[in-house]
Amino acid sequence: MTTSRRTPRAPSAPHNPTRRRLTVALGLAAGGPLWRGGPSAQAAALAPLPRYTQPVEANSPLVGRILQGGQQFISPHQVLDDCARAALCMLGEQHDHPDHHAVQAWIVTALAQRGQLAALALEMADAGLRFDGPRDAPEATVRASLHWDEDGWPWALYAPPLMAAVRAGVPVVGVNLPQARMRPAMQQARWDDSVPPDVRQRILDDVAESHCGLLPASQLPAMARIQFARDDSMAAHCLALTQPGKTVVLLTGSFHANRTLGIALHLAAHAAQTPPGVPRPLTVFSLLLQGLAPDLQAERPSGYDAVWFTPGTPPVDHCAELRKMMKG
């Protein structure tokens, strides 16, 4: 969970590889087929899939494989089909993972080529900010239009998916809660009831863990309210971007993309704003981009429709960074 753009984030509880044990099952060692899929697996070739660059578990048989429900591997083309059939397609990333942004760029490019991309929505930019062209705009112009926060979101990581949308003539739109509204949200008790009680407790626990136990317990409810308000903002503004027969792709952190904990829980509150011709309730597809670790389980975490495995990034002591920042 990310409560501040400038706050280093420790891995959230559901995806922390240090608490996993090796379970490489599913016939990987037996050399089974790379995926199973319907006719889409035989579809015409699109752009080549990105080359992975990160070193952790780079030679794992799981790298590049996509696991759906029922322990079934699917093809990248099937992911495109599943994403395109949904009004909202959430790509849950690890923010500092270059390979995740490369996969996002491939998905954005492919959907745009197929004429199925309505907009690219961003957690990384405030609601009300957007870029609508021209297609040949330089990166600096795109960054200026989105008031890009380089300290919180290094542009070099996000340029590939964003510029893929720009070059395709697809709007790039901020959907996050504006910074000016975050502090007021901390005082608004109405957010406590915006999710079920068990989800609220899960968020409180994640706030404590992601801040390495450094926050006083009295601050946790206020920090959780920011999370709820941010998810609500992203839900409302993504819904407003939807179009019949197309999908809105959202780039966001993995916790926000969890259908049981994040943005999806807030869509119903804005159902009345659904544009004409878009089916209700809103159809959602959530893809988790998962960096591998030596003791990662080969499974699809609950809350996601599919998980796309990539190599992992070298470990970083986020808690040490946070302690240093808070001390300063």
C-alpha cells in the first residue's frame, strides 16, 4: 500500500517473498506446455514480448508464465483478450520494477493496435490532470501536462507504457486523489465505513507493516482513510473514462489492484456515473505482475484474475530507508 508518494514502501503482506516457501509445482519440472489457451493463443503475432532485465530467479521456469484460476497457464494473447473484455483492466505492479513497466507497455501497445484501449489511467498522477495529444509530443510535454512527480515516480520507469499510449493517440489520465485532499481525508471518519470491517482491519495491518512498525497506533486509522479515499478516487475517475466495447487500463500498485481489498470495492458507490452503453455492474479484470523470489509459491493470489511472473528485483531494505527518512 502506498500512503505517500515519497514514502518508501515495504512489500505488502500478501506478496512478501520472505515469508514464502518453495512450491514450484504444476508440472513445471516435467516440461509441460508453456500455456493453454483458446483460439487467441493462435492469433496473429503482435510486437515481441519484452526482454526481462532483472536478475533474481531470472532462470526460473516460471519467468514469463501467466497463471489463471484452476492452476491453468494462459498465453499473453489470452491476457489481452481478458483485459479487452473488461471495462476496467487493472495492472497491479511493483512500482520500482522495470520489467513490470515493460510488460505494461506491451499490453498498452497491443490493445491500442487492436483498437480496444479507451484510456490509460494512472495512480501516479492526480485526478484532473491528463494528456490528450498530439501523438508526436516530446516526453517533456507529457510530463508537464501530468505535473509528473519525479521524486515519487521515476519517469524513466514509467515512460515506456505512458509514451506507448501517447504514440497511439490514447488519452493518458491521472486518477489519484490530489495531494491537497489527502490531509482532509485523514479526518473524515466516513471513510471507515467505505469498506467491510475485515477489509478495514487488513488495511490497518498493512499500513503498520508497510511503515515497518514505526507509526504510532493512533495514526493508523488516519493513514488507512487516505488509502480508502485514494481507492475511491481511482474507482470514480476510471469509471468515468469507460467506453462501450473498449477497456480502460489502470497502472497501479498491486494492493490497489486486489479486487478484494482495493479499487474494485469502491466502484459500486459510483455506479450512477457509468457512461451510457457501458454494462453495469462494471466488468473488471485484475492482473498481478509478480517478481519472483527464491521461495515464491507458484500460485495465483486471491484477489486477482491472473498473475504474470517476472524475474525479481534485488532485495532492498525499505525499512532502513524509512527509518532514515523519518529520522531526518
